[in-house]
Amino acid sequence: MLVLGIESSCDETGVALYDTGAGLLAHAVHSQVDMHEAYGGVVPELASRDHIRRLVPLLETVLAEASRTRQDIDAIAYTAGPGLAGALLVGAGFAEALALALEVPVLPVHHLEGHLLSPLLAPDAPDFPFVALLVSGGHTQLMRVQKVGSYELLGESLDDAAGEAFDKTAKLLGLGYPGGPALAALAAQGTPGRFRLPRPMLNSGDFDFSFSGLKTAVLTVARDHALSDQDRADLAAEFQEAVTGVLAAKALSALEHCGLGTLVVAGGVGANRRLRQRLDQGVARMGGRVCYPALELCTDNGAMIAFCGARRFLAGIPGREAGAFGVRPRWPLQDLS
Ligand code: KG4
Ligand code: ZN
């Protein structure tokens, strides 16, 4: 079965072709980062308009790359939420119209489920059950994943998501958008420990997180010191140490709590090298294994959406006829179970 995947929930337009027999045939992403950079963040209306411009050319690109035609498509998976309402509607409208024309079913996908299952696209995919650490710009969650479609929330951020904390702190330090990769690059030049930042909720005894206080702590340091370039790098390094320290500690105790040995990491912050290093070391010490999606599939993309739609279909969760649709800008993942 050949599944076309469409992602348009935020500032990346992603299109991909996944074949249930042959695997991922092609995927292409257009990032709007350059366009939003001037505004210091995503402008929803601009995002929607750009998705409209990109979808058809991206579809042509993946079809050519996979040497397939539109008529070869058996089903269309698309991100139905959560995300920006207008941006979601562009992808949904495109997918539903194309599916109607091709007379194939649609497979509406939850964006976070797409992230969550994306490590299963790797050649040495993990087996169920596993614990998933979902760390994106909008969400920080620890989940127990029993099988496709069955997700138990263990804990989540009570305020800012990890990616959001990176982005906001980067802004405070005068770095561009998106801040996560920029802050990580600056942190690599610095030494943690010179400035001391808190490790919020490290010993709270649950699997919840809180990152908004860290941003304020960075702001306080920045206000009290005339920061040199080295100071900024040291502060960035300490910030990264604090966030990754709490994420890694809670992920490890979630594994222990569930009696499981496999940790799956998904979402944009999963690209962070320091986080990977800490998780790899900690889980190896427990005799377990950590699975990541390929680096290019950590951030938003169509491949994870095509794959997720296909896996749901194979798990007996059917799609539906194209034509009637809505999107869910707010959509708790637990609603799927
Ligand atoms: O999953 P994603 O692409 O989009 C959402 O669904 O939110 O995640 C984007 C987030 C942004 O906050 C970005 O700053 C962060 O992931 N990010 C990083 C790194 N690369 C991306 N944060 C820390 N270190 C990185 N290397
Ligand atoms: Zn995402």
C-alpha cells in the first residue's frame, strides 16, 4: 500500500511517500524558518499562505523521486492536529481534495503520534512496549506506549515545553529564531556550572516538568551582569545542562517505573546532542536502549505522517472516505486511546 503523507501543522511543509512493503520511498520538506526569522517567531497567516504555495511542488518532487504517479497512491495521511488552525486547514484541504479526486481514503493523523512513531522508521526499529520522551516546540511528555494507538501519559510539562524554553532563552541571549539549535551551538562554546541555574522539579517524585522558571532565571542573570560573549556561552551551557539533566533523569525513572528497557525519543529537541549523550549513557547503564529517529526526521516532516497513517491502518484503525473534514488545533494525545 502506498501512502502519501502531508504535514502542515506549523512552519514546515512536509510531503512523503511511504510504501508498506518497500518503506519510505521519498520525502521532502520546505522549512519556513527564513520567512519567519524577520518576525522572531512563526506568523500563523504567513505560514498558511506559504503551505499553499509549497504543497503541489513538493508532491511533484516526491512522486518524481519515487518514480510514481498520483494514480499509484492508495491512501492519503495528513496532520489533522494539533497545530495552527489555518496551517492545518491548508494540509487538510489539500489532502481531502486530492483523495476525493483519486477516490482513495484519507487517514487523519495526530501530529504527536507521528513524532512518537517516527523512530520506528529506522532500520533497527524498537519493539513495543516502550517509554517515549516527546520533546518538541509545543510539548514535553513522557508516555508509556503499549502498541500503535495505545498511549498512557506518565507526565508532561506544566508550563513551557522544552523546545519553547530553548527558543525563549535563545531570544533572551540575543540569538535568532528558531532558538534551539542556535542555543545548543552557543552552549558548545561554553562551560556549565559557572552560572548556577535551578533544575526545576528534578526531585518532584513524578514525571512532570516545569521550564518557565529557567527562562526567568536566565533573564535575572542577564540583567545582573554585563554579559561578555564567553558569559553568554557559559550561561547557554548551564541552561542546556539544566534542561537536559531534568529530561534525562525523568526519562530514566520512567523506564524504571514501567519496568521497560527501551526509550524512544521524538520531537525537535531530540536532535540536541547533549540530551542524546545523557540519555545514551544513562540508559546504557540500565542495560537498555535508546532509539531516535534519523536527525532529519526529528523536526516536522511528512514521512512520520505517512508512516503513522500506514501503521494505524495496518493496526486495524481504518481511514475514512474523503470529503468531510475539520482540524483539531488543540488535541490531547490521550484522546486516541
Ligand atoms: O518537533 P518540532 O520540529 O516542532 C514542533 O512540533 O514543535 O520541534 C521544534 C523545536 C523548537 O523549539 C526548536 O528550537 C527545538 O525543537 N530544537 C532544538 C534543537 N533542534 C531543534 N532544541 C534544542 N537543541 C536542538 N539541537
Ligand atoms: Zn512537531
